[in-house]
Amino acid sequence: MRILLVGAGGVGSAVVSIAARRDFFGSMVVADRDPRRADRAVSIMDGRFTAVGLDASSPADVTALCREHGITHVLNAVDPRFVMPIFDGAYAAGADYLDMAMSLSKPHPERPHAETGVKLGDDQFAQAERWVASGRLALVGMGVEPGLSDVFARYAADELFSEIDEIGVRDGANLVVDGYDFAPSFSIWTTIEECLNPPVIWSADRGWHTTEPFSEPEVFDFPAGIGPVECVNVEHEEVLLIPRWVGAKRVTFKYGLGSEFIDVLRTLHKLGLDGTAPVRVGGVSVAPRDVVAACLPDPATLGDRMRGKTCAGTWVRGTGKSGEPRAVYLYHVVDNEWSMREYGHQAVVWQTAINPVVALELLASGTWSGSGVLGPEAFAARPFLDLLTAYGSPWGMEER
Amino acid sequence: MRILLVGAGGVGSAVVSIAARRDFFGSMVVADRDPRRADRAVSIMDGRFTAVGLDASSPADVTALCREHGITHVLNAVDPRFVMPIFDGAYAAGADYLDMAMSLSKPHPERPHAETGVKLGDDQFAQAERWVASGRLALVGMGVEPGLSDVFARYAADELFSEIDEIGVRDGANLVVDGYDFAPSFSIWTTIEECLNPPVIWSADRGWHTTEPFSEPEVFDFPAGIGPVECVNVEHEEVLLIPRWVGAKRVTFKYGLGSEFIDVLRTLHKLGLDGTAPVRVGGVSVAPRDVVAACLPDPATLGDRMRGKTCAGTWVRGTGKSGEPRAVYLYHVVDNEWSMREYGHQAVVWQTAINPVVALELLASGTWSGSGVLGPEAFAARPFLDLLTAYGSPWGMEER
């Protein structure tokens, strides 16, 4: 297996650190728009790693780089604006493809808070047939959320439930960053994108539909000492992926943003500062959202100042294998102190990064195989969860 | 009286419209950095008005223009960064001077939220002696707030109270701008500047001192249907002016920003988006505050879309002339619909502009006279309030 990792930011750098401890692949080319950033990501690793520069917005450049290095698998670790050029570039090169976020949505032009427009991943699923026809695999949404959360859904359907009423991905943390008034622990660009888009919900009777941002707040009690956090509906890939492979009457995603973060996002939207279209300022043009990101500290650099734990998981409610009413929360917790000490990467990016490495290892061994555009829940869950545990990062389950 | 009006922006243009209906002056030269803007301001007026270009940052240019036109009174209607060059330029030309905002403050270097540093107007008052010595008048802070609010304080002291416990200027509005989620009716750049500076308070025991931004929130019930608005301490000239001429145990200024606006300002500050130092974004450098301004509509263009009223006023609490406990709110309300119809100027700029015109007329008639650097409360209040009413814009008073 010869891997091209696109993006040497927070998640990409953590992928390198995690993969360096495994021997399932022969080589990994680490590409970034900024070659120095790619250099830094691979600097302490073994000879299997190479750093290069790459313009990820160019499918032709992605294809050429794949061909140059005989790449078999492309792992996309840049922000979702670049999903399509990397996805297309990998296809043209005959490589398999993995990502951790799917192609972007567009709200319904007339009824954005009721109906879906272009959904997350639609642009990718539209090409599923040609991926099947060429026998190649695009494993989409293979981070922690989406990713591990989808694996949990599949595990619940296979091993815990005979019928599922609701699958609700629930994400919460008690992370704090010392020394900053406000310092998101994950890319603000992506957080704005997912939180300000109309949240999508799937139900058996209505199919996919949308609501107002931040709808249906609930307090979810997270394990491992995190405790209760206010969660709201957010647009997320799991809602688009899970219903394709797992039977459930309803699928939701709620993010434990907390009231302060919700307020910040609402304000940015109100002032137009979430916009991605350039505005003229003096003699130059800039996208307001890029200015917001530039004013905040880089989340990848905050690990030393962060404290607390982050929890990703999937809550499932329905009928158990013996016909009893059952509800469980399947989850994965990372303590920032542990991930910094063990890997030198903060908890949120590390938790995202470990899952595609586990998936690549399952593909390398042939435990997972397939063709087409598939989500993590299209594959057997148990081997994934066992290998995740073998990586030293176990998961948990609570009856609710 | 030959007037030089510096600045043909929102307030300056409204000054021209108001003054054109009065015959107390012989001529008015309207100067702006952009001569076309000065042209537009005087285009429909009578032959007493002349438009010229002027660099207001140059005291020498101000002096030369005064001499060229035999100016007797300079009215400064540009932003407070230009107070000192215009003030100095007028002095050198032997002209009297009026402004609507005083020279800028600098926070205390070590204890910005407890002690004053350089206070608003300090640079002007430092030159008071030479204005007295040459028999010339600098009437500072002569808009609506500061300005009319100071006249109200003097009126209360002269005619309503035997002893004053507190004078609190309170400013509130119910203006809305149709078609926008969020559209300030005045410059967001300036609002950030004044609201994020440490607010100043005067008390008889501590003198001038400062607090945290947005301190001491209170809900003030404004008249004329505006109703209750949340007001917070803001740095403003009245607190520096009133205690110099009017006896009171405490002087404050609270601005009815409303909880939404306060929340926006706090969020901008929390994210560093209030900053004026450029940040790198992609290949360019921009000041975040300029990006915020660029994302919002230009307030000068919003008059036609605005609805509602703005209220400026002074709340006074103490002992009445007969020894009874008394509290009053002296106020002036402008309805945007009225000011747009009557003058073609939106309520906030029109309300600022009328007061220096009234003051100039009182100086022209000799009703007001003096020398040195003086605030509006250094002069008799009754003639001002009567002339304001005669202009068709009456004031009001409520017992509280």
C-alpha cells in the first residue's frame, strides 16, 4: 500500500504520527500547499514518509502526483472545499480514496429550513457507478464523526438490536484552552460550515429533510466525567450515510456546542462574517470567513494549553435482540493530556486521525474490501472496533 | 459670522440643510477631503454656501483656508482623529471653534479599567489658557451627545434642583433598518472604538475613574414609545465636561446599545475582530475591524430603510428647589420618518447636526459669549432650549 496523504494540518500531522507506528503500508507521501508544513509533519518519521507540495484544488495535479509515486490509496485530510478535486484526481489516477468529510451541500433555494438541496456527499455518490465499474473504492466519511460514529451504528444494528427506532450521533467535550478568551479546538472554517448550514435529519416517513440551525436543543449526559452538555442539530455526514446501509426509523446528529459557541456562530452569521465570497476592503479582496480564521489561534497549536476530554459516540434506541426495549450509547473518549503525552497531538485532531489509519490497515489486510462510493457502515464493524482497541484506544458502551 | 464647516459627511450635510433655513450668518464654506462630497452637500443651497477641498489633518491648511475666507467660526464635523489639527488651525487663524466630539483618550497603561489615562478632551483643555488670553472661544462637545445633553444638565442645576446626587446621560432608540439582519445606524468602526474603550465615570469622592467595558447594565425606560432599553457605561464626553461646571455627586453616560448590540461587540472583541492591526489572510493584509465594516451596509445610505425614533437625554436625581426628592429625565426625540421627510437626513445625524447650528446662532446674536475652552454647560441653558424649540424640534421632560 502506497498512500498519498493530502493535507499536513492538524489532522494530517496526527495521521503521520499514528501511521508511523504501524507497518501495514509501504510508503506515505505527505502533500500540502505549503511544502514546509509537509516537511514538519514528516520530520521525525521513518524513511517511508516523503513530503511534497501540492495544489489540492487541481485534480490534474493530484492525478500527476499519484502517478509519480504509484499511489494506491489517497487519504484526504484537507477541508471539504477540496473534496471533489482530490476525489476526481484519485479516480483518474486509478487510486482508492478515503476522506473524513464529504462533498459540500447547497441549501434548498426556496425552503432551506425544510427541504434538502444538494446534500453532503451528493456530488460523490453521483459518481458511484463509475467507481464500481472500475473496481475502485471511495471510502467516504472515515474520520471519527463521520467515521467511527457510523461504525458504531453498524455495530448496534448487527449485534445489539433487532429493530432500531433512532440513531443519534452525539458529540460533546469538556475541553478548555488556557490563556484565550475564545479558542475553538477544531477548524473554525469547518465548524462554521457545518453549524450554519441547515441541519439535516432522516426519518423513515419523510426521508431527508432540514430544520433551522441549532434546532431541537437537548442536554446529553456524556460519559468519562464530561457530564451534561447542551447539544443541537447540526448538518453532518452520518445522517446522509447511515440510512443508506442501516435500518432505522430516524437518524440525527447533535453537536455539544454549548451556548457560548452557538452565540458566536449566530453573531458571525448575523454580521455576514461567515461568508466565503470575497469582499473589498481598502485595496484588497478577502473572504470574511478566512479573516475570522486568521484572527483565531490555530487549533493544531493549542494542545499544550488544552485540558479535558472529547467524546464522540452514537446513541441508539430500539428493540434489543431478545425483544426488550433497549437504548445504548457507544462512544470513544480521548483525554487531551494522554494524546499530547503519547503522540504530541491534541485530542480532537488525534481522535479524527486514528480512524482512517485503522481503516487503511483493514483495507491493506483485505479484512475490509469493496468498490464504489461507500460509507464506514457498509463494512463489518467488529474488526474495526477490535483494531481500534489494539491501537491502544478502546471504545465504550453504556446502557441508557 | 463667516463659518467654515469641516466635513461634508452625514452630520456635515445635515448642518448645511439646517443652517440654510436660518439667516444669522453671512457665509458658510463647506470643506471636505473629497471636494465632490462638499459640492453635493451645498448643491441645492443658496449663494451663502461655498464648497472647497481640505486636508483636515493639516493645521496649516485649516489656518490658510480660514484666512482666505475671513472665517470667524470653525465648526468641526469630521471624526475625532482630526480634532487637534482643526482646533490648532482655527486658533492660529484667530477664529472661534466648535466641535461635536473631543480629542481622543488613551487608556491608562497599567490599570485601564480602574484609572483614566489621557482623558477625552485633555489635549484641548491643556490649551485653555491661550484661548482665554487671546479672547477666543473653543466650544467643545456641542452636538447632541455631548452637547444638548450638557445643556440639559445645566438647565436642571439652574432651574430644577437645589442639590444633585447624580447626572446620568442616557441614550436610546428603537430604530430598525428594513431588509437587514443587522445594520447599525452609525459607523460600526466608531462604535467599536467608543464602546470598547474603558468607560469613564465621575464621582465626588473618586474624581474621574474607569471601569470594564459594558459595566453597570441597567434597563432605562425611554419616552415617546421607545420603551425599555438595556444601557451600559460607555466612554463619553459629558462625563468629562459636566463636572467642570455643574455640581453633582456622580456623573455617568450610558448608551442604550441593547443586549443584541452588546453581544455583537463582545463577540467581535472575543474573536479579535475589533482589531485595527492588519492580519495576514492568504496573500494579503487587512485590519479585521475594516473587514467587519465592509461586511455591513454603509449607515449613510440607510435613511430610507430606517424606521423608528432616537432619544438623547439627561436623567437627573437629587433634591428639588423646595427640598423634595426629585428625579427627572430631560430629553429630545427625533423620528426618522420626520427627519427624512423634512430634511432628507436620517434621525441620528440630523439630531447631532441641529445643536451646533443653534449654538452658532446664539453666538451670532451675542446671547452666548465667552472665551477659553468651554463646554455647553458653561452657558445659560434656557435660551438654547428655547431656540431649539423655535427651530421646530422641541424637547421634553418627565418626572421619574
